[in-house]
Amino acid sequence: MALYKVGKIVNTHGIRGEVRIVPTTDFPAERFKKHKNLIIQTPEGNLTVQIATARQHKQFMLVSFVGMGNINDVEQYKDCEVFVADELQQALSDDEFYYHEIIGLDVIDNATNEIIGKISEIMPMPANDVWVVHAKGKEDLLLPFIEDVVTAIDLDAGTAKVNLLEEI
């Protein structure tokens, strides 16, 4: 069973067993819905929990779990990452991709047809996502995920073709 990261528990909230989760998903309202299951990755192993309550608070999701109604029940999960199983993923349209599909792709410069590096991370920003491209022996390159820069993504070939901006 493949797991996909949807957030990280960064702290507790109050004394009634709520945790603050920084979501790393485009579907926080769907992922953190009452009665849905999440998998908390702990140093001791994976723990499947069911969501009792969930609500948006600033940039966090405040979530409580069934059977964990006290701060002492959830404090141990601070700094743990939260995942969903692959069968819970939503279908996307042809021009949409999950982060895990993009990370690891080879980035090819359209001008030279050479591989620049691999996508190592995606940083969600207010205007658009930014790809972090790791090139051997060079500083990481930051590429905005916009139409003028990213021209093609081929998941089968494991590549993303890009136009480098003059500022880069």
C-alpha cells in the first residue's frame, strides 16, 4: 500500500486532543474530513487514526481523532507526518498532477535539449507552485510552475520540459 503525505502535525491545540496540522495537499477540506482515516508516521511505526473533528484555522487544520480526547493522547505525535493511502486519492484532470508524480522528474531545457537536473521539492506559493531543481555541482534552481516556463510534462518518460527565463 503506497502512502502519500498530506500534512505534518506541528503542535497540539488546547487540552481536548486537537492537533495543528500544516496541510501539504491541494484538497485539505477533503483530506481532513470527519470520519476519514489518516496514517500518522511515528518513530515506532504507522498508526491509522479516524478523524473526529476537523476545521480550518489560519494556515492550519485543527484535527482531533476518535478515542484521543485529551492533550496527553496526542502530544507524542508532534512533528510526525500525516499520510493517506493511495486508494483515497482523487482523480485529476489531464493537466493536473500530484506532487509525488512531479518530484523526481528530469528537467529538460527546451533551448539546449539537455537535462538540467531533477525536481527535488515543490514549494507551494500564493501565486503558483515553485519547483526546486537539483543540478549536480550547481546551486538549486527555482522554477515557477507557470505556462511560460513549464511547456510539457511526460510522466511515462519521467521528464518535464521547460523554458528557462532570462532572470534565471
